[in-house]
Amino acid sequence: MRKSNTLTFLFFVALMGAALLLIYVRRLPAAGFGVPASGGFGNRGCGAVSAASVVWDPIHLAGAPVDFTVSDELELVENFSGSQEDGMLPEEGAEISGAQPEGAEISGAQPEEAIGAPAGPTRDSLFIGDSRTVGIWEYAGLESADFFAATGMSVFNVQEKPISVPTIGKVTLEELLSQEQYAKIYLMLGINELGYSFDEILPQYEKLVTFIQEKQPGAAVFIQANLHVTRARSQSDAYINNEAINHLNGALSELAAGKGAFYLDANPVFDDGNGELSSEKSEDNVHLYAKYYVEWGQWILQETAAKLGEGA
């Protein structure tokens, strides 16, 4: 009887020890160094993310807390995470980040199904631009086009650092234009530059257009108007507002005419009755929901065909 009691006691002690050990182990940090495995910033329902890929979203500078977005493509953070520290933004500048439309994270990486896609209407086309062009890249279905685009891109940094272009590699804009030949080149920049004076923006924009035309003399260049923001955003932001966007777009229209380029303005497609981006078509007051990028892509093809007198 005494032996049986002793064994029961030892079994009880062992069971308690195992329970305490389990509790201790489960309290250890998930990533081993006190950093949650999810990255600690949340992913807004967009799947796993990396803590190292957090980028600034200074688009919220005017009267609202600075937000963050997460990108699965670390190279974009290295290339275009513009900040006042590296001189890529003016002191008062505001930069648009690639806020995700309709719960889908925008990164600078082309969808896997687009890589190696068969030739299509845009097989000879190049799109250059910021986060809105990244949205066209990921959601418009123009898989056969090339995209030199990244969150935070502007006329001040577009030629500075290389970007990973699927099927081509990591190249600077000059390298890309030197080794590839395009029939159509679409350029949409300017929203990130609105913190600068127009006396700085426009000469730099003209230099960029001249550079592209010299590198690709046979290409038709399309300067795209910057999309409006919603009324709520426009009324709350001292820099990124529709009055400034209209001013810039007017200057870009004149630039296109003076440089022999085409001008495309998709704002009537997505504006409300007041000439502002429809709040029903944007989650963050700046970027379109994913489904509207498809409409935008088809509109670009139709307008291109009309201006060039060819089938889309």
C-alpha cells in the first residue's frame, strides 16, 4: 500500500511539472526575439507580411496620423521609401503610398500569372508610375506590358534606383529603355510631388519626357493625368487636393502638346458629379478599388486605339 501511494504521488508531481513546463513554453515569443511572427503591424487581411517591409505612408500627413502600409516586395522599400532623411521629399512634401484597394495589398511585384504571359494588346507597351500604376499592374489585366512602377515614385527619383521588372531583371530606367524597344510608353507621375513647388515639378517632368523620347524615338508617349482624390481627402489636405491636381494636370496637358506626346485623362471615368474621385470607388480616398483598375485598363486600351487609329 505504501509503495502504491508513493507511485501515485510521483505521478502527480510529474504531471504538475509537465503542465508548468507547457505553460512556460507557450509564453515564449513567437519569433524567438520578442517580435511577433506576423510582423507586429497587422496585414489588413492581406496574408502573411514581413516586419522588415513596412514603408511610410505620408499621404496621411495633413491633419491625420501617419499610417503604414506593408509590401511583400522588399526591393520596393529599398528603392522608393522616400523620406526627408534621404532628401527624396521636400520638408513639407507629402507622398502617396500603395494603399491596397478592396483589401488587397499592392506591391511592386507582378502577379505570378502575368510572368511569361502570352503577347497581348500591350505586348509592346511600358508603364511608368507610382502606386496607382502599380494598381494597374496588379489588377488591370494588362499582363503582357512591362511596368517600371513603385510606391513613392516621382519625377525626382524615377531615374535614381533600379526596379525589378519581371522577365527582364532589376534595372534602372535608363538601362530598361536602352535594352528594350517599346511602341507605346505610358507615364503617370505627379501626385507624390505636390509638396514641391510647380516651378520644381514641371521642369523635372519635361526633362523626364525628353529623356524617354530620346531613348525611345519610335515610341508614342502617353502622359496620363493624375486621378483626383475624394472630396473628403481634398478638403482635409493642404497639398494633395483636387485644386492642386487640376493645376498640375493642366500643365501636363500643355506639356504633352508641346512635346508631341498624347494626353490621357481618365478622371471623367471615376469622378462623381462634382469632379472629384467618387467615394464609392475608393476605400482610402486616393486609390481605386481593385475592380475599377480593370475598367481603367480597358479604357486605356480604347483611348490608345482611338488616338493611334488602330485596333485595341
